[in-house]
Amino acid sequence: MTIERMGSNDRMSKIVKHNNTIYLCGQTASADEWDTAEQTRRCLAQVEALLEEAGSNTDNLLSVTIYLRDMKDFAAMNAVWDAWVADKPKPARACVEAHMARPNVLVELSVIAAQ
């Protein structure tokens, strides 16, 4: 069994590859001035970059779990998400409200993709 870990530090790996499946660490993008829509855009750009680094792309998305600090931001996040996936194969998706590690994190994405 081969497991490849990329971008590892003392706590985690940015990318884990196993059996032609790619797992990304939780993607956040936070700054006090960024609203949910901007954080979502930046998270999605990070997902694209990490999938490319792992030898894949957004056409191979299998599953995305979206964590929102507050479900009142669901429509704002969905507007960005819908535009992003418009011309892509649609992954399985879940969206839940969650307490975040830092107060300025409004959205976090957890991604699984095929290689």
C-alpha cells in the first residue's frame, strides 16, 4: 500500500494521495475584510491549485464538504459555488454549519478527488 503525503508539517499534510484518490486538507481563506463570497472564491482557487499540484483537476472532484460559520451565509456561498461548478462535473456535496477555529474564518472546504 502506497500513501503519498505532500506539503506536510508537524500537524498535517496539504495533500494525501492513496489508491488514485486525492484528499485535501481543509481549505480556508480569511481576512477580516473578506466576506463569505470572497472567502469562498479564494478557497476554490486554492482547491484548483492543490489539485493541479497533486496531478488532478476539478473535473475529477468526487466530494466536497462545505463548512459555514453561519447558515445565513448559505446563499452568498452558493452564488459563488454555482458559478464555479457551472461548466464542471458536479461532485457530491454537503454543507453544514460549524464552529470555526478562528472567528474570521467564515467558510472551509474539505475536498476529495480522483487522480
